[in-house]
Amino acid sequence: MLLLLALAELLGMSLWFTASAVAPQLQALWGLGSQQVAWLTTIVQLGFVAGTAVAAVLNLADVVPARPYFTVSVLGAALANALLLAAPGFQAALLLRFLTGFFLAGVYPPAMKMIATWFATARGLAIGTIVGALTLGKATPYLMRALEGAAMRPVVLTASAAAVLAGLLVAWGYRDGPSAFARRPFSWRLVSVVLRHRPTRLALGGYLGHMWELYAVWTWLPVFLTASALAQGAAAPPRSWVDLVAFGAIGAGALGCVLGGWAADRVGRAPWVNLCMAVSGACCLSAGSLFAGPFWLLALLAGVWGFFVVADSAQFSAMITEVTPSHAVGTALTLQTSLGFLLTMFTIQAVPAIVQRAGWPWAFPLLALGPGVGIGVIRRLQRLAPS
């Protein structure tokens, strides 16, 4: 079941990057500027935030059975993605990309609840594997440069076909495990139940500290590596090396998620997430001092950073499944994801603004604020619920 859901998650969430893979073709087709091309990816994130917010308010993950919810969502995302080929222009494409992200809100958060029903123990490892599959997908744009010469139609249709396969896998093979969560009728008050529950609120606060850093690092670390390499002048490494380090840094997070789940199940979730946030926060503070320095040293830092920056992500979700009242777990996970992705909008935009005013050496220390606050919040949770 873990293999099935991890594969379905990887296939389904691959839709997120379709616009990135075919951006040169869309840019030439519609005469787009660089900012418009960027919006083709950013709008997916906005759609995801909207989808998770609606799902949280309507309690979808706690009211609708998991199998049809996941299946319908991923098929809707596949259809919206495929219709990109019929889009008459940029505005229509933005709407379709928004809908793709909106439907993906029924793919990522529910999968964490679904796998938790199968793992009363080793839950950290299980959810870590699910998030690891997603993380590996997040790294694919840096390998997909090879597709720049490919035609748009096969790239788009292949991604949609992969998502359809994900839906079929879940529809055919998934069923709730022996540790299924209680289900109650719809209630407008379920979101407030989640937010009033102090352990859940503290776990959510730690997650937001983690998310303050995560997506800004994923978005700008490859750009930082490129800028640092160019600043070296004649000593600059080949562009292929930079791309490989960027892929490796983000892809290392997939291994971090799995090993982090194994470690958290043994040493405890709170100690593990605090260790991860401490290491990644230290990387934030030290990255600027290595700008334009030896590339091998920066590559080493990027690998460590990429491993730890997401190795705690799944454990926050595992915490939510363990401390939240059982009838509200799905809503809590969906709300957690919605607020986290919403927060990333600020830090993703803040990094280039700082670079423009002060340069790369000062861009990343801002991100260390998130892990610092997150550690403090999780320590309060430890005092409240030591186990």
C-alpha cells in the first residue's frame, strides 16, 4: 500500500511542472515575457492554496471517502492539464493552470491521511516516503532541461496520462487500513475545532516555521548556485555541473524524508524536527559567506541543506495525525498545507527583493527566522505533550 500511494503521489503531482517543461514553446507561441512565463508555474501554487482552503472549510478529507476523493481530484487535474493544448491564449492557460493546482489539493494532503491508516507504528517513515516521492518530483525540472527540444503535445499528454494512471492505481488498489480515522458529518465548526486545539495549533506553528524556509530555498537555491558560479569568472564550473548540483540538492530531500521518518520513529518527532530546523537554519546563515567561493564547498553545503530542509516536513504531518482529534485529522492536514503554501508566497518573493537591494550574501539569512521560531514552538509542544 505504501508503494502504491507513493507511486500515485509521484505520478499525480508531476502535473505541477508541466508548464515549466514546455515554457519555451508557450513563450514562443504567445510571445510571453519572462514574468508571464513565471506565472504559469506560480498560478499552480495559488490554485493549490485555494483548493486546500476550500477543502478545509468543507471538511472534504474527513467527510468524503478517501478513494473517490483522491481519484476524482487527480483525474480533474489531469483533464485541466491536458486542456492546456487547446488554450487559445495566456489568460486561458492561467485559468487551466490554476484549476490544475486546485484539483491537486485533493491529491497531496489526503495521501498523508490515507497512508496513516495503515501505519499506527512507523508512521513517520510511511509519511516520509510519501513526501519523499513528492520531493523527488519537485527536483525533476532540473532534469527536464533535456525536454527543451521536445514537442509540447507529448510532454503535456504524458504528464496527464501519468496522473490518470495515478487515479486508476488508487481506484483499483487502495482501501483504508486498520487504523482508519473516525468520520463525522460535515460541520462548519471543524476548522475552528482544529485551531482551538492547542497541541494541533503548536504542531501547525512549527510547520509554518519550516515552510517559511522550504519553498524559498527550493525556488532560489539553483539560481543562487548559478549566480555564485558566474561570479567566479574564469574559474566558473560548467553549467551542467551547476544543474547537477541543483538537482542533487533538491533530490537529496527525498532521501532525507525517508531517513528522517525512520529516525523520527526512533528518537521522537520533536527532537528530529528541531535538529533539522537547526541545521537548515545554520545553512541559511552561512550560505551568503560562501557566495563566489569554492564551488565544491558550496555544492557540499547545498547537499546538506537540501537533505535537512525537507527531512522534517513529513514529521510535522505525522504530528498532526497523532495530536489532532481523530474526526478532524483530514481537515487539519488540509489546513496545515493551505496555510503553509500561502506563507511561501511571501518568502519566495522576498528573496529576489533582497538580492536586488543588498546582493546574494544577504538574501538567505531572512529565511533562518522560520526555523528559529519553529524550534521555539515545538519546544512548547514538547512541554505540553512530552511523548
